[in-house]
Amino acid sequence: MTSTHKQLFVFASQLRHDPICRKVFNKKCKFSLKERLQGRGITTVKRQPLQKKQPGKKSNWRQHHEDFINTIRSANINPDYVQCPHCSRRFNEAAAQRHMKFCEEQAARCAFAVKSTRQALVSAHSHTYVVLEPDLPNCSLW
């Protein structure tokens, strides 16, 4: 090992390494920018340290976003429209009467079909897992 640092070498390599290592470690450091510019009449300017962001106001962007969305929704909703109790969609009076009748029947059909299908599958195959999909056409589970 050399006296400069703890590096292990094969003996032949160490004989070559030692003088090179001493030469490198005995070199003088290069001048800094300040010392190089000292005799030339150039002034140096210290950089301002970066200022950290002050932990002041916390942003409540989520609340602003929700307020914005609610404002847009309330602006688009016509107060004369009637809301369907089954799917929460809004219709004018004539369309609402037609739709509510249809939507009520669909909701009852889908709920009954899914419930009966689920019960039948659970009782028949109690040891397996089954992904349920409604088998009725035009039946959405909103």
C-alpha cells in the first residue's frame, strides 16, 4: 500500500503507481476565479443565494375546481326540467313522463334480473367466483 491512499496493487504495478500518485497529490491547486481576475481590474459579483419559497398560503385549488364545476353545472341546468328519480337525468315535462315510466320498468327489470341471477349462481356454484353481467338487452346498471 502507498502512504497516500489505501489502494492494493500487484507489486510491479505498485512500483509504477507510487511516483505517479505522489506527483498528482503534490501538485498545487489551480487559482480560483477570484485570484485569476484580481490583477486585471475585473470585479467579481457574488451570486445571490436562491431564496426558498415561503410556506405562506396553501393553495386550495381543489375547492376552487369543485366550485367552478358546480357553477358550470348549475348554469347548464334548466330549472324547468324534471329530474328522474331512477337515473337522475333531467327532462322537460312531456319527455319526463314518458321517460320515468320506461326508466322505472327498466330499473325493476334489471334489479330483479341481477338479483335472481346472483342468487342462482351463488347457490349453484358456492365454491367458484363468477363475474356477473346482465343478460338482458338494453339493460344498463348506470
